Amino acid sequence: MNQAAPATPHPSTQTLYLVDASLYVFRAWHSMPDEFRGADGSPTNAVHGFARFLLELLDRARPQHIAVAFDEALDSCFRNAIYPAYKANREPAPEALKQQFVHCRELCAAMGLSVLSHREYEADDLIGSACVSARAHRFRSVIVSADKDLSQLLGDHDEQWDFARGQRWGASGVPARHGVEATQMADYLALTGDAVDNIPGVPGIGAKTAAALLNHFGSLDALLERIDEVPYLRLRGAVSCAARLREHRDLALLCRQLSTVACDVALEDADSHFVRGSAEPGRLHALCERVRFGPLTRRRLYGAAGLEFNPGA
């Protein structure tokens, strides 16, 4: 598949980097060997892997404005109140991993990066709220995540960056990836569902059918208002598709609620546009001791934070 060209930044905009941290913490947890141990003997493999990712990101992007979003609302998100089965298919995070999330948040804060987390909203919602807030002040956003849910946030000058694969795309690149426009992604997920988040979608409607329906009708609302037209579409199984939509209309609307990123969360540091702050050397040193970062990682962390590294200190 041809990779769409990255979005072109507006000449008068600054760039805000929004990092979906949980994705990279989980990736490190699963990919890094468990031989890494902290001063208390607890596992620190995810922290070491996340630190490597963060250092590479800071080196490549050199961001002046950056916020790192973590999932704190693992079972207390507002979506759980709407639909108790939301993400119920996931095993609870092990205690060892939960503690490493704490270390990863501490690392970001110690390096002067804005940290976003909330008991009722997920990282996606915090990223969405930061993106919309920044856009109002002529910032473009680069969303560092492979999560397809976040593509719905892309405006004309924004980008999504799958850091691990080295792929970047703007709103114009979403149709090549999913068959629908960025603005249609929540409706698309409402129809197809999302197994990762345990969102059921409309039974029997897959990705190709969902894309075809949205390309024809434009939105889920228009589709549901004009269900009577569906049997006449040049679409395999059009008659049965219309029947499913009639039967599961309320479910489709519920799934859209679950799939839509909330963009109205009040965020600290939003007024400063998440400008990168000064690192806290004492806090960083204490964390390095606690998770037992090696001298090379410490040197890189101090360098990225603009601090002088003194191995003997």
C-alpha cells in the first residue's frame, strides 16, 4: 500500500507532540527481557524500554511543546458507566506493570515533560482535548501512536506517527488505511466494532461494508435515517445489511459513543501549550537510582534533559 504524504505544516503554526505513552509502555513490557530489576528487586523492563523510546523520540523530534498521556482510568473510565463490558476482555494489568507505569510517568515529569492522566478519561481523550485546545491557538499536532482510534482527531495540518514502524500520515492518508475519511472514523468503528476495546459494532458488518456505507451516505446518522435505501445499493448482502442496521440501530449509536474521542477535558498546562519545562535533576537522579538505569542510559537521559551528567555524583 502506498504511504500517503505527511501533512504539510501551516507556515504560521508551531507543533505540539502528543504521545500515547501506554502503547509504548505495554510494548516494552512485552518485548524487553525481564532481567531488568530495580533497587528493590522489582521488574523494571518496561521502564527501560520506555526510556529508550522516549530518548529516541526526543532526539528525533526535538520538541518544544510536548505532552505524554497515560491511561489511569483502567476500569473507571466514563465509557465503563455507559457500557460495563467496555474493555472487559482485557486481563487486569499485573501489579509489577502498574508500578512501572508510575516510574514512566515520573521519568517524564522529571525530564520537564507535561504528563497527562485522569481517573475518568483515557489517554485518547486527553490527547484529543490537547489537540483541539492547541488547534485553537494555531498549533498543529503530531500524535505519536499507532492507534487507529486517534485518526479521527487529524485536522488539515496534523499528523499521526507510528513511531515503531516509521510511518507518518495526515488526514488525507486515512482513506488509504481505513477506507474512510478521518472525520468518519468514529462512525466506522461504530459499525465494525473494535475487538481490542470490546466494542461489538453491528453484527455482520465488516470493514469493507462499513466503508462502502459511509462513502455512500457520509455519516452514521444519515445512514440510519436512510436505511430504506440500503437494499438497493450495489453491495453484497445489501438486504440483510439493512435488516441488521434496523435491528441494531441503538447498538450502533452506543458504539459510536464509545468510539468517539472526548475532546473537552480540562487539562493542566493547556494555557502554556505544554511547553517543555526544565528538568528536575534531584528527581531524575532518584528515579535513576530506583530503577537502576545504567551509566549509558543515565548519560543520555541527562543529555536529553539539558543537564550535566556527573557519574561520580
